[in-house]
Amino acid sequence: MRRALLAVAFIGLCAGLANQYLGVVVVRPTVIWTASTVPVVTVLAFSILRDLWAGRFGVDAIALVSMSAALALGEPLAGVVVAIMYAGGTVLEDFARGRAERDLTALTDRSPRLAHRRLDGALETIAVDEVAVGDELLVRAGELVPVDGILADAAASVDESAVTGEPLPERRIEGDRLRSGTINAGEAFVMRASAIATQSTYAAIVNMVAAAQTAKTPFIRMADRFAMVMLPATLILAGLAWHFSGDPIRALAVLVVATPCPLILAAPVAFIGGVARAARAGILMKGSAALEALAEARTAVFDKTGTLTYGGADLIEVETAPGRDPDKALRLLASLEQASHHILAENIVAVARKKGLALSNPSDVQEYRGSGLTGVVDGTLVRAGSRSLVLDRKPLPLWAEPGELRYRGQPVLRVFVALDGRLAAVLTFGDALRADARTALDDLRSAGLSRFVMLTGDDAATATRVATAAGIDTVVADASAADKVATVEAENALAATMMVGDGINDAPALATATVGVAMGARGATASSQAADVIILTNRLQPVADAVWIARRTRSIARQSIIVGLALSGAAMIAAAFGLITPVAGALLQEGIDIAVILNALRALGGGTVPSHTTPASAGSAKAKRWSPPK
């Protein structure tokens, strides 16, 4: 309909001009222009009446008044130009909204629809909604992972770019979690469903996309309310221009040049564009309101375990003696640990397999409860465990001393490895500070956040060490879930607060904050349901990126509104003084609309998230250091 109205008005304008200057058409130009304007006026009038019946008042009434006034005052050329500008503006609005929502709807359009289920030895293709928890599914090369699940094969390569924004395929090993909506980038593999389709990661994304496309932010609602003031203000200015000049054409020019577009369109387009930009980076915002709340945040509250730290007994570092190959030492150790029941054994084996190391079967294994174990791997005597077991009262070699000093007093576990009686490597495990934590917090400071608080159930000494390393201002240790909520409420009373957490026990605090951010959330977990923003990658840097995107989006929306209103106001004043004719005013009004919309669309991209540099870790010149793959 909108394109048809634009076509009618444009053809009428051209036909009238051809008749006036070329004598091509026998009907008078004024009749043609009037006839071309009436359909637009009629459709617009019905649209406004429908809005009034629904309890809404549209500022499109300005366009209706200006076209009606043009026809009444015998200025049909101005009327048809306004009709073209109005109809063209509605088409432009459709384009702008469609462009802003394109990245979001693309996520919805590529939702998994089919799954290949193994049942009683046969393979059947079913709708993804029929998958049940525990079903064994085959995912062929290039296919979407249909639901969240667990990898049942030895290894797989998964492209998670559509979900997390990470550009390179991730290697997964048996037992790893898989997310729906990701792509099998390698050979076919078998997985076991751990969630039904509606409770999987991609369904959560689709639900949030729907919210992002319909919700209005307080900023947008404020712009809508202010737009209501524009109609009476325009009518008053037009009346004054007519009264003092005695020329009704000046009043018409004021009506024609007035445009509410900066108010009613710029903000929604910018905010939807910002949400789409964030989605491309693996940051899901539950509507434009979440983005605005993120832009308002001045205080950041972080949970410690799993948010600022990795949240488990992860391999932090491997130190090896000069001349020793870290991968060989890790392979021999992991081969031996296959025979161990120690809590760290599984971690060591998993890291070795992730690096693609071929493990051997150990022999002559002897385990010393609580201390370590010994055994033979490929003819090499391997002894691994505590310092006292492995060194047996021998002094620590010089190459290992820097690491011993570095981790003294830290909440870590150190595994010493001797090969054929000589210390070859030391592995350090612990809940370490994330590698990007300090950089992310520095970027948040640069974005305008001024206060940082860390919440943890750990003791004060451990919490203080982590907070100091991360650059946190305030620490709340020995905190229960209720303590976390109370802390967030207190911070909310002082300034808009962003809470960042990852666990179920963080859900109440996430819901309490001005804006809650869930780290590494998968599917419909308690933390992701309570949060306003979900970071799909298990990294801290996207939190800073999300704030940067939110602030840039809000800045673009404000800029579009302020500049657009300033231009429109200046044009209205010029028209009131007779400096702009109605036809020129209509063209100028459309130019302002186009400029405002194009500027709002910058929220989709153009600018880049500031680059981040992580300082290199200090290390010993005598010892090789190796960091495990993340």
C-alpha cells in the first residue's frame, strides 16, 4: 500500500509537470496534482482515525494538515510534493526498520528445524520439536546442531560464529557441551540431547529477538511523548506566521517543513540497530530497554567465581626444565593420569586431548593416596604429584624457583612431574583470574563506569588477592545469595548498577540490578532468565564491548534527535519569515528525514569496538612457560 501511494503521487507529479511545460496532457496540472494527493490524504486520515480508536495519537497528523491546507489554499503542487514526501518517508521508514532488524531476523530464520535421531538401530529424520532429552542424534557435516546436548564421539569441530561471534571453529571432545544453532564444521558426529528445542540456546535467542523488536525503551517513550507536543507547537507557529504576515502560504510552508521523524523514528531505528550489532558479537540483549539500561550504568558489581575467575581447577600454567618439550611432558603425564582417580586427573587428560596429543597406556602404576602416583609410559618412568613425593627431599631446581615464589600463598595446586628421576615440569592448577579481566575492567572505566564491586562467598584474604589483581575497588567477602542482593540494592540506590554473574545463586542479584549480565549462559538457565543481557562466550571482554555498543547507540539516537529537531526548527522559522516556499519546504523536510534515518542506521556498524591489548605475563628467563588452550 505504501509503495502504491508513493507511485500514485509521483506519477501525478510528473504528469502535471509534463502538461504544464510540455502540453502533453489535456487535463489541467492542478487537477492532476489534486487527484494524486487525495488518495494519500484519504489513507492517512483513516490511519489516524484507527490510531485514535486504539487510544494512540500519531504525529502524522502534521502531514495530514499540511496536505489538506495545501489543497484548500490552492497550492496543489505543494500538496502533491508533500504527499510524495510523506509516502516516500513511510517507505523509507520500512526500509530503515527492516535494515535495523535484518541481523536479528536472520538469527530467527536460521533456527534448527530438523534432527536425525538414532532409535532401535535405525536413523530417522524428525522435526526438532520432537527431540527428547536423552535422544541420540547424528549431526552431519555442515548441519546445524538441533538442540543443546553432549558430544558422544571422541572429537568434533564446531563453528559457533552465529551464536557467539567467535570467528574460528572450536574443537570439542567427548563429554563437551554443544549448543543448538552452531554448525558442524568437521566430520559427522553423534551427540546426546540434554534439552528439548524450546529450552535450548537457540530458542532463548529467538525469544529475545522477538522482545528486542517489540519493546520500547524509556528513551523512546519519552521521544514519543515529546512528539505529541510538536503538532500544537507547529500549528501555533503556523498561525503566528499567518497572523503577522497576512499570508496563508507562509503558514502552509511551516506545516510542510515540520517533520516529527527525528523523534518518532530515529530512536527506535538506532536502538534496534544497536541490539543487532550486539547480537553479531555474541551479546544478546532482551530488547532495547536492556541496551538503554546498560548505557546508563555507572557501577559494576561482579561475582568472583566463574565471572572474574575461570571458576574451577583449571590448568593455569606449565613450567618445564630447560631443554624439555612442554607437550611431551604433558603427554607422558596425561597418559599416566588415565589410571588415576584424583580430581585433577580428568582435567589433565582433557587438556592433553584438546591439544591433540596421542596418549599411551601406562604400566606398573602405583598410586600414593593424597600424594601422587608413579608408572611407566613408553619406557619412561613418570612420577607425578606433590613436591615432597616427587623431589623426595631434594632441593628445588633453579628453573622452578620463580614459579614457586609466584604462586606462594595463592589458592592453587601444584603438580610436580619427574621423568626418569629428574624434575621435568611443574603444572599449576587453580581458579585463576581471567586473562582478559584487567583489560575488560579498564575498558569499562574508559566507557564511563566509575565504581567496581566484587561479591564472593570466599574468605576475605582470597577475595582481596583476586580483587587487587583485577583492579576492583570494593570487596564483599563471605557473601550469601541474600548478601549479594542486599549489596546490589545498596549500589542501585547510589547509581545505576550493572551486575555480572554466571551461576544460579547469582540470579536474584541479576534480577535486582538496574541491568543484569549473565556470563557464558546457555539455554534457559536461571541466570540467563534473570539477566537482561546474556554474554554467549565464556569471556569477560564482551561485557565491556556491550557497554561500549550501548553507549554508542544511545549517543547516535540522541544525536539524530537533537540535530534533526534543530534542522526542522530552523526550517520552520525560515518558512515563517517567508524564506522557504511550500514546495521547497517539502523537499527540505524529506532531506532532513533521510539524514536522520541514515545517521540512526550507523548504530548497526561503522564504528568498531575499541581494540584491547592484554599485557604479556611476566615470566622466568630460565623456565619455559606454556598456557593451556581456552
